[in-house]
Amino acid sequence: MNSKLNSAIGFAMKAGRLKSGDYVTEKLIRAKGAKIALIDTTASDNTKDKYRDMCTYNSTELVEVEALGRWIGKPGRMVAAVTDEAFAQMIRRALTQETTQP
């Protein structure tokens, strides 16, 4: 994962615009309060399927990231939701730059 994506996720967390944990993330997605959802690449297949289906149903973008818990300062967390559109856009831009770089 590149440093811009790490920074964007960290900024969202420090600003209080990123909520993590299964219960809170699920609640935000269902209430359509999540602008983008993040899931760790090491999450179980059941967890990935659950959030993929939930995000599809609620029209929320789901993005897989490496070492999510480490970047938000809460090791072991597998899912998170960004509640602010500006931070969601920052994360999307960082993801786009990561995938377009050689």
C-alpha cells in the first residue's frame, strides 16, 4: 500500500471521520452514512462476502486495503467506514494513483 493511501486513511481517522469495527461499520452502511467502506485483505472470506453483499445492496463502495488496522492505529480491525465525502474522495484518488503507477 502506498504512502498516500496510508496518509489518507490516517487523516480520516485522526479527523474522526473514519469509524472502525464490525458493529459500527455495519450500522453506518445500512443507514447509508458510509461514503466508502474499507476491508482488510486478510479478512475472512465470510466477512468479505458479508460486506460485499451489504455494500452492493446499499450502494456503498467497498475497497480492500492491506493492513487496515495498522494504518488506523487499531490492530486487528478488519473493517472501517469513512463518513465524510472529502476524505472518501481523497482515498479514491490515492487508490487510483496506486493502481496506475507501474
